[in-house]
Amino acid sequence: MTNSPTTPGPIHPVSPIAAFLSYLVPGLGQIYQGRYGKGVLFLACVYVLFFYGNALGSGKVQVEGKLYTVSGAVYLPDVYVPKLPPGEVGMVPPPAPPRQPFALDRIGTNLYNRLQFVGQFWVGIAAWPAIYQYALHGGDPVTPDPKLGLYMREPSEESINAVQTTGSKAMDLGWVFTVIAGVLNIMIIYDALAGPAVPRAFAVSVERKQEKLVEMQAETPAEIEPTPTTKEN
């Protein structure tokens, strides 16, 4: 049965493995599919945007003999203030700050206060150090991690203010670049999942040629092999 040019349907088989690989490393799914040029191009574009943006969001300044450091534009803050159940005996925590306007849990509150990370997350493995720092050192902007130091660690408010006012003026531009890289990788993941975009008319033309070739092969008579003859005694 020949499809019409308006017949809907997928052109390429869905590939969840390739999509997951492109999430881990941009373009890796395309390389897995054999589209090497496109995969390398995607990898270069996304990583240049991401790491350059993260570098723009970093800075060090010294104010009145004190060093303030911001490691980059990619991090997840920990500003959640838990509430004690009613009637709980003990020290009552301070009231929830304005940064917690909704009754969200810890992760929801922290993502609400750093929506940029929702976009940065889709870069894949390159953004995982921020998750590692958040899980192990959330709320501690000072103590270096034995493996990563302060890389992708939430900076203190004092450090952010000091770097923005005295040092670098490009911190906000840095997170914009990293978010664009993450959103761009979402499209790359979809490209790996669904395959390259091909105009439907072209796809139907290819399908018709393939069907016609199959019909021609079916109409071609098969070669009849001669039956072996037996010798009379």
C-alpha cells in the first residue's frame, strides 16, 4: 500500500539509547547512530557555550583584605528552611524567607530560587558536579570538597555581591550562555531520539521507489534450476 504525501507517521525508528547518550554528552547519540559530523558539531557548539558561560560567571576579588570567590555560573543553591511540625518542642527555626513563597519541599524550593539550573541540567555530565556539590555540601559555600574544591559550588551572597560590584560585570551573561547550551541540548536529544528531520514528500518518494523495486523483484521469474537426471542401468 502506497502512502499519500499527507500520511502521518514516523520516518525513523525511535532510539531511546541514542537520546540518553546525547543527554550524557551532547552529540554522542548522533555519533552512536553513525552521524559523526553532526555529533562532533553538536558537541563542540554546546560545550563551548556551556564552559565559556561558566567561566564568564566566575570571578575573584579582594575587598578590604578579604578574598571573595565565585566559581562559576552553574550551581544549585540550598536556601530551604524546614518547618517544625505543630507542637514540636525545641528551638523554632526562623520563619521562611521570601525566597520560599510556596509550600515546596527542599528541591522544589531550591530550584525555584535558581531556575537557571533547570536549563543547565540538560547539558548532562558537564552539569553533574553542581548536583554533587549540592548533595554533599549544600548550604556550605566555604569548605572545599576533597575532589572538586569549590567548582560549581553555591557561592555566598557576599561573594556574589562583591564580584558583581567590584569585579566582573559579565556574571549574568554567563548563566545566559549556560542555559542556552542546556536548551540547545534538549533539541539535540530529540534529534537523536527521533532521527534527522526529513521532508515528508521526500520520504514518501523514497518509500514509493522501494515499493516499486520490491514489486519488480516479485514479478521477475525465479531462475529454474535444472533437475538432475538419473542414468539408466
